[in-house]
Amino acid sequence: MTAYDKVLKQRISELHSEGRYRVFADLKRRCGAFPAAEHFGDEENSDVVVWCSNDYLGMGQHPKVLAAMHEAIDSVGAGSGGTRNIAGTTHYHVELEQELADLHNKEAALLFTSAFNANEAAISTLVKLLGPETVIFSDSKNHASMIAGIRNGRGPKHVWPNNDIDALEAQLAQYPRETPKIIAFESVYSMDGYIAPIGAICDLAEKYGAITYLDEVHAVGLYGARGGGIAERDGVMDRVDVINGTLAKGFGVMGGYIAASKVCCDAVRSYAPGFIFTTSLAPAVAAGALASVRHLKASSVERTAHQARARAVKDALIAADLPVLENPSHIVPVMVGDPVHCKAVTDALFERYGVYVQPINYPTVPRGEERIRITPSPVHTDEHIAKLVQALSELWARCPLGNNKFVKIAAQ
């Protein structure tokens, strides 16, 4: 072992001692039987029910999506063959960008290999192109990808408390109207499930001469009449300048994008290294995403069922006196407040009850706010819910973790 490896091993040991070391679950989902999956163990395999997938609607196994991916593979093969600039733009990519622009009622859209890549590349590039005096106003609970983009843009920034409109206005008021400004925020905050007051933020952007950059990653496909997200649901989509979305959650496939004006997308396309030098999405992936977006534009069945299942899970957990962090979205956080306990609970759920959820620890959430993040889908049954609640209730009864703390957190 080299001296470098010894340092790295020590850093990993620190994660173990803090209860934050992350272990991958070796799973094979069963097509057509979601949320069931097979877990590959060291000694034997076992069946589990997945309760933490971001494939919120189960679109990753939808017949239309699978058929489109098979057709693309049979037609053009596996990989894209290059970056978008060099042989990596297929007709599937072009069609998908047109479909996404239409979804968000924007002039254009630009595909990336992930929403993380899209956020980092788009935000950092916009700051650099608009000039070094461009000020970023970032919500305190923004995703790591947005934070990375802000840092790489190297412009001045302010962080405002989550969804605190008064604090945001106080920060904006410090600058002349002509100073370039970007307000960066999310619609659904994925760990707490809180929803941003998009309209009120757009009011401030118009008042102080800022542009809005909205991450709808945990809302596209899930909210709005056509799956355009919270901005569509709230009737304010036309007031948002740049929308970031993913194809890997509500749409069940892979990839990310921005939707904005033609000139904005063209500028990011032309200047962002994260776009220019990255191999494009495989054609089959683009084709599957295209089929998913088109289906969810026309069908609200999945969205309606999803919301009903999320409400049913929350109600059942609350009735069992479990520490659910209440919110207006589909996210179901069960608060634990300790990384070691959180890992112990999820390990027990997995090993004893066949329930798969991941512990959510720092840095994903602040220290002391560790939690289990449950994500119901339309295909979780009443029986699945009952078994989940029973398992959690038994674990809490054996090792109560301080409900007063949970009440305090939930009330914030």
C-alpha cells in the first residue's frame, strides 16, 4: 500500500466511524413487476421491494418506452458515436429537444447526459458569458449540481434561506437594477419535499432585473397538465427564463436538459465545455425518453395515481405515529436524526423485512437531520404500504429515537 493509499484509507475509515459510508445494493429489477427486485447477496439472493427509486412513475418499464428503445437499437445500433458536434447528433436527439422545448413552452431545449451536467455547465457558462459582475442568488437547499455551477462560474453570490422571499428581496435590493443577476432555485426540494413559490420569485426577478433559473428535476413528468412541472401547474412557466429538467426520474430513462430561449440554448451549446466535450446520449436512451415525454404529455393517469399513493403512505405513517416530515409534494421523509441509527434502521429493513430504502446522511442533508427518504410510485400496493408501516413501527418500538426531536424538525 502506497503512502497515498494510506491517506485515502484513513479518509474512508472516517466515513465508517461517522456512520456515513455508503454501500451499493446489488439489485436486478424485474421488468413488469416493479417495485419488486432481486438482491444479489454474498451467500444467497433475496427478494426486496424498492421504496427509494427516483423512477417515480415506473416509466422505466413502460411498454411504449421499451418498444421505442428496442426500435432505436435495431435501427441505428448502440452508441451515439461521438459528441453532439462530431457525429453524435441523431434524429432522436433533435426530436427529443423539440419535444422538451414544447413541454416547457420555450423556444429551444438542449440535451445533456445528466441533469447534474446540465446544471453545472449551464449555470457556470451563463455567469461567465454575462460578465464577472453577474451576481447569483442561490436558495440554501439547492442541489450540489447547482452549487457546482455557481462555484465554477466564479461570480459573486448570495445564499438565501430556503423559500424565504423576504430574505431574497433584501439581497436583491443591494444591487442596482442594471447589475446582471441570476436567481437559482428548485421547484421541489427533494430531501424535504418543500415546493418553491415560483410566482413570487418571478415577481422579484422582474422587479429587480434578474433572470430566473429553475431546477424542475423532481417535478417534470409529475406535475402540471402535461408533466411540465410545478411551473406549469402554477401557471407561471412563461415567466421562468431557464428550466432544468431530468429524463431519469419522472420520465424513467436517463439524461438532463435545459429549456430556454433559442439564444440562451445556443450560447450554452457553443461555450459550455461540459456540453462540447461529452459524448451524447445513446440513441436508444434518447428514443426511450422521447416516448416517455410524449406519453406523459397525453396521460395524467400515472400522475394522479402517484399523488394518491404518496398521500396514502404519508397518512399511514402519520397514523402509526412515525416521524414524517410533512410537505405538499410526493416526497416522504421519515426523520431519524442520527447517521448510525439511520444506517441501522435501513439495514434492518433490508435484511429482516425485504424493504429497500437508503439512509440519507450528510452532506446530502445537514448533520442531525439524517432521514429515510421514501418515494412511493403508482404501483406500490396497499399491501406494500402496510408491510412498510409495520416494519418501521416494529423498529421504532424496539429502539425509539426521540420523537420530540422529530416534531421540532417537522415544525420548521
